[in-house]
Amino acid sequence: MKNNIYCTFDLSKSVSHFQEKVTKVLELTNIPEWNGQTFKLREK
């Protein structure tokens, strides 16, 4: 996966972008199917 790194002086835009990325990473689906190994792989 290729991530572009860019610079902006608009703090509200930066925070919004950060929230969007973090929310996607932390979103959990199919929780009943998860086990310790699945969770550990997801953390990596």
C-alpha cells in the first residue's frame, strides 16, 4: 500500500483527515468470529 505524505497548514483539515484514517483502522466487524489470533494479526 502506498501512502502519499503531504503538508498542510490547515489544522482542521489535518485533524479531519487523521480522524478519517484512524476510524477506518479501528472499525471492528464480525466480532463474534474473532479470536485472539485474529485480533493479534489485526493489531500488526
